[in-house]
Amino acid sequence: MATRRCGVLLHPTALPGTSGSGSFGAAALEWLELLAEQGIGAWQLLPLAPTDGTGSPYSSPSGFALNPWLLDGSELVAGGFLAADDLKELPASRDDQLDLNACPLRAAAFGRLLLRRWSGQPAEQLRAFQNWSDQQAGWLQDHCRFMVLRDRHGQQPWWLWPKPLARHGRSALRQLDRQEADALLQEALLQWHLQRQWQRLADHAGALGVQLIGDLPFYVAHDSADVWANRQLFSLRSDGSLFSQSGVPPDYFSDSGQLWGTPVYRWWRHRLGGFRWWRRRLARQLQLFDLLRLDHFRALEAYWDVPGDATTAQAGRWRRSPGHALLGSLLGPGDGPLRLIAEDLGVITPEVEALRDRFALPGMKILQFAFDGNADNAYLPANYRGDRWVVYTGTHDNATCLSWWQDLSEDRRHQVGELIGQHIDAPGWQLLELALGSSAELAIVPLQDLLHLDDRARFNTPGTSTGNWCWRLEQPIDALRGPLQGLGELARRYGREPAAGDGTAVSAAGGMRKRPG
């Protein structure tokens, strides 16, 4: 991040214009064009992986894959992959919010339609698919197998499957490949078309000078293709159950800590293998994005290790992680800085800060956390040391700024007003101006704050399992012109307008290229 930029946080499922879920289609292209038109240099997204049953992209059954809910039907018709009448076969769904019931059914229907039309595709498309499949074989084959086996076994977790399959046995998998060839092809086609559509967006963002910022959970779900196909890399018992699981220790917010239920890494095996799995995982994400936020960065220095059968996190203990060695393995001769953002929120030790700074990674600042009455609060802009930061008004896990303000005590409100120097009547915009005026190289605002929305538009409330991830824009993209124009004007006032065509963008080959222009 060499220049001062600003950006907007918006997950594509929230885009309007398509049934069930936002997509990689016309609204996403229009959104990019509107950002660029107003000189807004970054679009931050949540993980693009398939979600769990609650809609969370942070607990995915396949961390290398893309979410089939984001597939755009109109683009498939325009490309000749489907006929217009095929779209009439898609299940009905609501379009005022993410439809968690209809989206899986629509994705499955897309898969069946694409498979049905596949044999009639031109030879050029057949070759393009085969070449891509060969290039992505390191994750694609096991992803497809996992999703097919999940369906075959009624969505049971993999450790309850018949042992030869649960243990990823070669003979059982060869038999599966023969028996389920069409179903496996269907899954692969979904991923290829998602990749094509995402690449179109990435190329367009590159041409417009808009940086794409992704998000990567630190841990992967227990019931995932990632764990099933790489059991030796995770802390599991021989029957596939958890030997050690992740979480965070008891703190001011929770007497029992947080238990996450994901397996921790067997770091000694990762180190022996030269961190190959981690390097492939990060390379895949950095093929999709220009920058990548690494969630729970502190676990690269030390992680909270909890017994697998524990019901709270209290019985855990800190263990060291080989973060220096892992991050060092990502750097080749002549490489520039790693394209990572360290999510370093909460109580962070000097050792974690040293790891972040050793690799010159930007950290995060959240303005909603700044007003506790302490002048030395690390989230206050006056206390930022240097410019290697990404500052947010709030994130997808926070209340919207309007609801945050409404719930704030009078003492805290007074502190905010004193810092801002004026009456608070638009808290999202007034915190945004603090962010833009800070020393941080990148300032990000959730779209909900630009639209002055309350918590009915909140994207996620940590610790809850219902009512999350479902908010969608009700208005067309063009209706956002006013708020984005206001953001662009403020950005220019604080020296945050990017030059068109600067920076880097994702290339179709998976590396990085200079943006044209």
C-alpha cells in the first residue's frame, strides 16, 4: 500500500439485482465502475468461499473453492453456457435478503443445467475448462469429491462416513471417481464458471484502478475438504475427532473464553513440509485478490490450544507458532512486501507486534473501539505510530455506526463529540472523516455506515448463529451515487484519491500484473 487510499466494505452477497443472493454479475461490475468514478480505490470483501449452514463464509466446507451462490445466470446465458429458458427452472427465492434456504437449491440447479448443456459446448471451451482443471487439481479434485460425498451421506460430517472414504483411501476414491463422474464434473463446472466470472470482475477492477481486498480465516472448518484431505496436518484423533481445538482464553468479555471447534494445526508437520499447504492456500487467495486480510493474525505467533473434548476454552494453554518461518517461506528473492493485512485486534502482545512489524504488515484500527475515556487508547488516530495501518469505522462484526452511537453512554458520546469538535448527527460519516484524516494508508468504511443504516442492516453479531450474513441492498447500484460521491469528495480533501490505473491487479494466470493505463 504505497499511496493513501480509501475503500468500502461490501460483501457481494449483498449486491442487488439477482434472486437469492448477490452475484458476480452486472451489479458487481456497476459497483466497481461507480467506485472508480468517484476516486474510491479499494473494495473489501469477506471470504468468497462456500458458506456453512448459517451463511457464514468464515466456516467453509472448502476453503479453496468459491461460493456457488455468487454465480450469475445472465452471464451464463450471454456466454452461451445456458439458454434463457433454463433460468426458468431455478427455484424461486426472495431478493430482499440472502435466502439461506433457496441459495443451495439454486446452486444445485445451476450445476445440473450446466452439466446438461456441457456436451454441446464448443471445443475451445472444453479445452479451456480442462486446462483450468489441470492447473487447479491440487485442490479442485478433493473439493469436488468432498461435496459429492457430503450429498451422498446426507450432509453427515466426513468422520462419520464409511472408513475407507473417511480416511481418504485411494481405492475408495478411485471407485468414487468412476461411479460419480457426472456429479464430480458438475461440481468442477460450477467452480470453473465462478472463476471465469470472478476473473472478469478482477480484470475490470484492474483496468479501473480499484484494489480488491480479500479476507482469509486463520483456521479451517473441521468438516471441510481441507481437513478431510490433509488429516495429518491437523490435530485430530485416529477416528477424525478433535484432539485439540482452537479458541481464545477467558477475558474481560467472557469468563469462559471462546471455543471455536476448529482443529489447530500440527505445526511440526507443516514445518517439515516447508509449509506447502499454507503456501498453496495463500497463493490461491492472492490469485483472487490484490491484498488479503489474515484473520486472527496473533495465532501466527502463539495460539490457544484447547483439548478437543472440552466444553469451554478455560482448559487451554498458549503454544508457540512458527509464524516467522511461515511468513519467511512466502518471500522469494527480489519479492516486495507480503500482500497481507494483519488482523491484530484485541489484546496483542509485543511478540505479535514484532512479528507483524518484522514483515512490514499493516495492522488494523477500529474507530468504534477508540472511545473508552483513555487518552492513550491505541485506536485513537492521534496514537497511530506511522502510516502502516488500515483504519475502519467498524467491520462486518460490529454494530453499524448509527446503532453504536445510539447505544453509547453519555460520557462516551461526550468524548466522541470533543474529538470531532462538532455536534454528532451522522456518526458513520463523522467517524469516517476521522479515519480519512488519520495517518493510516488505507481507510475503509462499511457501506451500511455511508447509508446511515441501523443494526437492521448489521452483517454479523459474533456469538450468535441466526440472523447474520443476510442483509442486502434494497436500492439499485446507481442509487448509491450520492453517498459514494460524498465519500470521494472527502477522500480528495484528505489526499486519498488514487490515480487511475496505478497499483496491481489479479491476472488470469494467477500472478500479478501492472494495471493497464
